[in-house]
Amino acid sequence: MRRSSNAHLDGIVDQQLKKLMKELGEAINQAVAESDEISDVMARIKAGGHDVFLVLEATIGFNQRESSADPAPQNEFKSTGELEITSQDLKFLRSMRIAVNDKR
């Protein structure tokens, strides 16, 4: 029973996170749309006889933090020589047409 309540809680957190990510994207779009500097430069490009369009791509990363009671991690890095690639990493690499040999 504990597992199902955790799954339900995870679903709520995921929905809240999705909502916040959407709000962040909207805030970024709003900031760009309201930028006088961007508008000015685009107007000068148009005045030069060019059509202009702006496409921006933002990569936003996030990780679940441990509880605040945990001590702050030390900046001590030790490499095992192995690279851990997540499913999101693989999806991104494939979108860039980069093949990954996944032999484990």
C-alpha cells in the first residue's frame, strides 16, 4: 500500500513540476517578447530589407535535491571512467542524430 501512495505523490509532484516548467517557459517567452533591445535590433534588420524571425531553444535541467537536513556535498570529484547516460540523454543524442553504442 505504501508503494501506491508514493506513486500517487510522485504523480502530484510531476504535475506540479510540469506546471512550473510551463510557467518558466511562458516567462522566458514574455521576457523576450517585451525586450526593447531585441525589438530594436529586429526592427533594424527589417529596415535593412530583410525578413526576420526568431526561434529560441532553451534547455532547462533540474534534479531532485536531497533533504535539507543532509550536509552540503563537498566539491570532491572522483571519476570511475564510466559515463552514466539517462534515457533523456539518449533521446537528446538521437535527436541530434548521434548514435550511442550501449554495450554494458
